[in-house]
Amino acid sequence: MNLKKWHFLACLLLAGVITSCNKKDLATNTGGANINSKLKTSASPVGDVVGKITVGYQGWFAATGDGSPINAWWHWAQNWGAAPSPSNQGIKSWPDVRDYTTTFQTAYSNLGNGQPAKLFSSFTDQSVNVQFQWMQQNGIDCAALQRFNPTGGEGPVRDAITAKVKTAAEATGRKFYIMYDVSGWTNMQSEIKADWTNKMSAYTSSSAYAKQNGKPVVCIWGFGFNDSNHPWSPAVCLDVINWFKGQNCYVIGGVPTQWRTAPSGQDSRPGFLATYSAFNMLSPWMVGRIGNAGDSDNYYTNVNTPDQAYCNANNIDYQPCILPGDLQEHQRAHGDFMWRQFYNMKRVGAQGIYISMFDEYNEGNQIAKTAESSAFIPAGSNFVTLDEDGTPCSADYYLRLTNDGGKMFKGTIGLTATRPTEPIVGQGTGSTVPFGQVVTIKGSNNNYVSSENGTQAMNCNRPTVGGWEQFTVVNAGGGKVALLNSNKYVSSENGTQPITCNRATVGPWEQFDWVNNGNGTISLRGNNGKYVSGENGTQTMTCTKTSISATESFRINQ
């Protein structure tokens, strides 16, 4: 979301200069079975947001030539009419774009690995689809699609991306809901109602549209913030909340951090507590408030715990923010900062979790795939990469960490203050991926995997080793491996057909996680999140299995 990081005091001091101040401006296992047995749900039962992990989803990137109505470098650059460059930079973090089939050339230097510096567009169907596949693969239940004032020039592209989100959510079994950011919306009171009535309410008929307590979910972000960009009275805001409730909606409020204690903290206008209490769920903003694990502990004790108590006493669901940290400001501590927040919000008994944000490359708080090292950012640029503190992290690390945090929140793993997520898959097993080596791969049937020389689908049925049964383990970056035989790469075929060894180059389907099983075997996980299976040698090999059994376990060089 835009300009969330500035503290409110800065907004006050600069009020005479700045004409808008929206979200970007605002800134050891201790568990027992009883703690983790079920989620605390004081107001509502588990639904599409209660008991679930929701991510804030901007979907607001475009590029000149992408076919979008805006036809500009929307949000990638300061001057949208010119290609992004070191002097025309709108982002703080550089995305990892290896999973996108369509990208757009920038004016940056080539990446450190020599590849051209390209960026994706949210208007490209495949971009949205692959991002929702990441959500599916990493246990993210729901996306809150940001919707700023749709009456201006950006309205058509926002409308189009809403339709793309609906399609992607339906295809991946994810949920989504509309999250109105009212920052700077002059005629908000009337126009938000018209937009819902005339456009957005139609999406509630989708099987993917989030429902809670049987009602479509809508979030309104920005009521009560104490700055000139959110000027409405408690009565005006209450009118809008009650109008949406009258449309049979479950209404979430994205509210100031100090919503309960105004004017203390000064980010909330006084006199709004009754208005905030009209929401079905409250999601107080945290970006710019905390930057390390100690800050999280302080807020857990002094803010989140009394917030939760108030919500419990007033039949309101509580959905606190969790953020990975501003990468450019070196806040992340290779995941320990974010994990501490998961730990604290599980302890506090929150009804839902809101991740701030999924794709917020502008402020550096994204969990979506991000450049992991200098090899994946423009040469000579000042972008901070995921290995900034000396700990290598794969591009998908914060997606995987969110997956594990969600498991702890839902009680499928125990409450623990120790982060279980490895920065690179297999890093903690004591085994090393044999990059650059030629290996054989033996299945549980004691037969070897064969490339079949790329002329047919692969099999695991060879009793002896020949040329087709030897593979070079190639470092594909980000802890991923590619397998090379006879100058062709193994492809998972995205699980849609048996795997092959006939690709001339490495794309997403040719990249695998090398998973050490701790028993002398390894498994290979494809980009689709499924595991390669030898199928016991009775049929051609596949990449369709959701868990590891004997047929998904292989021995190397044995």
C-alpha cells in the first residue's frame, strides 16, 4: 500500500507541503497442546478470514507495451511515462522474475548474472496466475485486493486486474475480497457506495470471493487516521460502515495502530472508538511501528494484548498485521523478525492474520519472490537483496516462512519461538546439494532414473547405468537445481503430463527443490509444489504427488 511507512508525526510536520498521506506515509518452544489445540474465536467461527492467513495484494504494476489501459510503468517508476532506471526508480526491492513468461525491458543495467533487467506487469494474466500459484503452494488462504479511488485515470486498469484476480483465485482455490483504501478520496462517502453497487458487488457471486459468517467480506482502510488525507468525521465513517453492513457484508476496518487509545500515540483522531467498534473485524496498521523482534514483543505486551481483550469483550474479530520487514532498511534478520510476530500473534489469540504485504516492492515489505543476491539485481544498483545480513535466502523464502507461520497459527505445528523455516530448502539437513556433479538417481524399486535421451517420457526402470542414467546437477539459483542429460534439462511439465528430459533452457518447470529426507534419500519438488515420483517403475514418472512416500524418495550415486 502506498506511503505506509512514515510516522504520523512526520505527516503533521509536513502537512503544509505534502498534499496526500496515505498508507505508505503512516507509518524456543514454549508451547503446550492446550495453547495450540484450536484458534480462539470470540466473535466468529472459522471462515474465509477468521482462522486464515490473508495477504494484502496490490496488483498495481504495469509496463509500457503490456496492453493495459494505463500503458505506463505504473508503480515501477517515479515518472510512469519513462522506463524505470536508477534515476527513475519507484521501488525499494527488486523482484525475482524467473517464474514469469512475459517481462518488460527496463533502462537499468543487466543483472549481476548478465541477464537483462526486466520487470513483470500485473496486467499480464500469467503474472497474476503465477502469484496466486505461489499463494496456493505456500498455504496463503486469501488475498485482500487493494482498491484505491477508482473514479480517476487508474480506474480502468484496476477494474481489469480485479477480473484477473477473480480468475486466478478460482483456478487456485484461493479466496479474495475487495479492500478499499480511502486515502485521498475526496467524494468517498457517495462514490464508494456507487462503486460497490455498480461494479464490485458482482464479484461476490464468485466461488472465490471470501465469505465470513455467510456474508461477503469488504475491508475499508483509512477511517480515523489523524491527517489531512483522511478527513472524515466519525459520523461519515459510521454511515459508510453501516451502509455496507446493510448490504449484508462482513466489514473489516483497516484502522490506526492506536485506534483504542486515541489521542495517545496521535495516529488516530479522538472520538472514533464507537465508529471503530462498528466493524466486524479490526486490523490495526503496523508498518512503520516495529522494526525488530524487541519491538514486536513490546507491542504484544502493551498494544496487541489489550487490543485483543477489547475485541473479545465487544464481539469483534481481531486481525493484526504481520510484516516481513523493510528489506532496504535491513529489518528482516533472515526471517527471525517476521517469525517473532507469528509467535506473538498466535500467543495473543488473534482471530486472523493479515500479511503486510504480498507484492509491496515499493516499500520493501513484500513476501513475494525477491532478488536473493547481487546476481539477480541490476549491476551497480542499490537494491538490498535477501542475503544482505550474510545469510543466503532463496527467492521464495518469505513465502515459505509464511506457510510455516500459518501452520503454527492454525495449530498444525506447535507454538515455537524458534523459526523452523530454512532460508534455503535442505540447508539444515547436514547434506550438501552436489552442484556441478554428475549423479545417478535410484528409486525405491532399486532401478535407476533414465532420461530416455529426451525421446519419450522418463522412467525409473533401469537396472544398470548407462549414459541416459547420469545427470549433471546444475545450480539454477535460489537453492533450486536443474538436472541435465545429453544437453537437455529435465522438466516437471508442471504436473500436467509425465516428466521429460527435452528442454534446451531452464525455466520454472525445469527447476526443483532438492529436499533432503534425513534418511539417506532425497526428493525433488517441482515448481508446482508437487514431488517427482518414480511410480515404482510401473509407469512413466510424474511430478504430481503432494507428499513424500517411498516412490518419491531417491538415493544418489548408489
